[in-house]
Amino acid sequence: MADTAPDIKKDLITVGIAALIVIVISGLGAWAGAALIGAADKNSSCAPRTAQGSWNGLQVSGLPDSLQLPFGYARGTRAVQNVITVTAPTGVTLPASIPVFVEPLVTSDGSQTIPLTAPTSPSATPTARGGASATGTATPSASASASATPTPDSSVSGTGTAKVSASPSSSAGAGAAPTSGRAASATGAANSGTTEGTPETNQLVSATATRIASSSIYQIELCITPSNVAAGSYSGQLLFPGATLASGTSLPVTVTFQSRVVPFALTVGGLPLALCGMLYTTIILIRRSTPTPGMGNVIGALRQELWSLNGLVALLLSVGAVFTAWYAQCFRDPTWGSPWPAILITFGTMTAAAAGASTVPIVLPKSSS
């Protein structure tokens, strides 16, 4: 017992030091993972979203089978381009740019959606201050109904409707000039109070076809700015209303996202998972000689392995196996993290790979470093 107590104390000190080293390395890994995400989130430039042309009567050819846009674990603005050929009827000039209509992007089960727009200000509805009526009085003896639409230089945004009721004025002389319809509309808008406009929106998904020089070649660009998007595969359609397509009626679009955990699974979890694999191998080997090993036996055996040449080789092989499993199952999967239990399965696979890689060096005859 006199020799056992110092050994247990030594083992605990070794475990404490090893745990501290793992925590420090994992902390540095968290910083590295955050840096990788920040670098991946850089935004791409998109074509101006001011296209005014129309697809009516145009013929479109050269469309691909589909557009693929993999985001990985990034969430910045991304764009994908493809060229098409557009032919106009005789005597019709091709527009410089044409908007392409995009269906909302949804997952196969419909549980997740990428909206086309997102509000950038609180919602607002047209209201009349003080409950004022939108009824004005015009001079001519006639009844009229006008639509009160704010003029471009107006300080209010949005569109309201004012009903103007015109009736004879008892004080009007024979030479009274009639009031124009625009003046009557302005009077109705003034009586109705101030109309608050609809909220501004931020375009999250847009597509534009831009003409290249003076040719019949157009470049289609799909631009997506995801916001709080879960991992998975999202599908939608690009529509060309009024155009005649060489095949089909639309252009399918598929956008894929990985979980944001991808870099952290390696930078934070790589070393702990490798050690867990080595610990599993050590426990199995101890049970061959000691059917019911105590915690002290396990800690002591692991300490001996880590401080031996074989243990160092086993650690390096375990880290390499963890990286290989991460690359194959996590990094290469464009929708990794959907559904979320896939994350736990990958961690288990990485640990198993580390255990398998560390088996051969650990069972070899020990050679102290």
C-alpha cells in the first residue's frame, strides 16, 4: 500500500496535466474554428437588382439541367452564374437585363424555407390620424371617386385610397372655376391624415439575366444571402414568365448548407476524440490481464502509453484517423448536420477510427522515450 499511494497520486497529477493541455488546445481550436467561419462568411458581389425587361415573346435556349450552389458551412452572400441564349422576334430589341422570378427555396420535407425577402424595419399599416374621414368636397356639381396615390416628391410612402364626394356649393358663383381631379385627390389625401408606408425589405434571394454586350447571350446570376438557415438541401425553380424554353418550363435550383459545427468538430473535438479512442484501446488491453480493472489501473496504463514511443505513435495515428473520418463524413458531405443526430454519429465514427488506429502501436512491445 505504501507504494500504491504515490503511484495513484502521480497518475492523478499526470491526468490533471493532460486534461489542462487538452483544455488549452481545445480553446485554441475554438478560436481557430471561429476564424475559419469568419473567413468563409465573406460576401460575393451580385449583379444590380434593377432589371426592368420582360420575357414576353422571347425564346430561351442553352439552359442547364439545374443550378447547384453549395454554401458549405459559410453563410455569406453567394452567387452562381450560367450563360443562356435569348432570341427575340423580328423587330423586337433585346433588353439590357431581365428579372428572373425565383420560387421560395424549401427542403424536401417542407420544414425549412429560405424566404425571398426579410423585413428591415417594423411592419406598418396605412392608418388615418384622429380617425379623419378621407372625404373631400369639390366645387363642380358632380360625383367622382379618385385614387389617392402619393406623388414622387411626397414624404410618405405607400398607397392609400381616398373617396372624393363632389356636391354643389351654395356659395359658388357663376364664374367659379372647377377643381381638377388631381386637386380633389390631394384634398382627399389631406383630409385622410398621414398614411404610413409599408416596411422596407431586404432581398435575400434574387436572379437576373444580363445581356453580354450586344449579343444574344445572357448571363443568369442567382444571388442568395442566407439568414439563420439550418443545414440541409433546399430546392426551388427559376421562372421565365412569357418566354418559350427549348425544354421544360423552368430551371431547377438546389442550394446546400452544412452545419456551422463543421470546423469546430475538428479544431475543438479532434484531440479529445483521439484520446478517447486511445483510452478505449487501453481499457480493452488491460481487461485481457485484469478482468475487473480499477480506475487507477486505467489511468496508470494510459499514462504509461502516452509517455512511451509507442504511445506517441499511437497518438499521431489517432489524430490522423480522426482527421480522415472528419474529412470523409463531415467536410465532404454538403448537407452534414441535417438531421442533427448525424453530428453525434460522426463523433462516434471519429472516436472509433482513433481507437482502431491506436491499437497496433499500443500492443507492440514498449520502448520508453
